[in-house]
Amino acid sequence: MNLDTVAIKNIKLLANFDTKLNKFIDVKDKIILEEKEKDDEFENITELSDIEYSLYFSFNHLLTIQYKSIIEDYTRKEIINLMIEAITTIYTIYENTIYDDNNIRIYTMLERIDELIFNANINYKKYTCYYNIIDYYHYLCNGFNALHQASQEINNIFHGYIVTTDDEDYSDKGEEEEEDEEEDGEEDEEEEDEEEEKDEGDEEDEEDEEAKNERIS
């Protein structure tokens, strides 16, 4: 599961959610928001507390993530605008319950997130030139990295090198270690055999010497 992708999809879903349609926001796996059709027999509105963790994760993840790690299709300004629209959607959907006493904690959290988004938007406008330089620098670095990787692959093809995956490397390494262990085991057995032969030879020499001494005496 790519958390960057989950966060941006959650915020995009909230930003583009049409409150006039016969749909509601639901959550699965405690973190992923999804759109569902309403059922006439039920109220079909997810409690704010049920999506609290997903909201906290999604907004804070995008507010603290390094820009170069964000989905390439979105600019810094687009991410900020999506978050502004997303939190507006939350206030619209839960306008009748968000200020209830049992939602004080969640309301406080959303107020804090709203403040962080506001500051991020102000800083972007204030330091637009700086951010543009940084973003363009990351763009160039990503391009050079892609070019370097492509040139390596082409060079390997021209020279007939076999490119192995990490799994294959790991497998080869494991096989080499097994071969080394087998060789070490064979060497140990040979050393043990040599030591046994040496001990037997020493015992025979001692017996011959004792027999010789007996004949002399």
C-alpha cells in the first residue's frame, strides 16, 4: 500500500465530492475513503468519528510530505487547492453535527488542519519564486536519474550484460553461501581424517618403541 497515493486519493475524493448527488462518504481499512450510493431505507451517513483517523492521516501526510515524493501529476499549488476544497466538503457534509459536544475533539482537529492549510497557502504565495526553483530542481534531478538508469540499461544490452533482479541476486548469493558451507564442511572432514591418521601413526610409533625397549631389556 502506497501511503502517498492513499492520501492524495482521499483528498481528491473529498474535493470532488458533490453533496447534491445521492451518495455518501464511507471508509474501509480505517484509512481509505470511498464513495457509495445511498440506500433509501437507511440514513446512509458515516459518523464523523468513523473517518476521523482517515482525515487526520490524509491531510497531515500531504502537509508534511516532501514535494518530490508527491504524485508527479500534481503541482504544489494544486495539492493546496485540493486540501482547501476537501476540508470545505467536510464542513458542508457534517454541518449539522460537527459542532456537537461529542465531536469537539474532531472539530478542534479540523480547525487546526484548516489553519495549517491556510498557512501553507500563504507561504506558497509569499515564496512562489523559491518554490518554483526548488520544484524545477527536483524535476531536473528526476529527469537526470531516469536518463542515467536508461543509459545503464542500454549499455548493458550493447555489452551483453545480464541484468539480475534483487531476488535473483539474493538467490545467487544464497547458492554461493551454500557452496562455501559445503566446501568448508569438506575441508573440515579432511582435516579430521588427517588428524585421525596422524594420531594412529603416533600410536603405532609408540608401540614399536615399547616393543624395541622390551627386546633390549
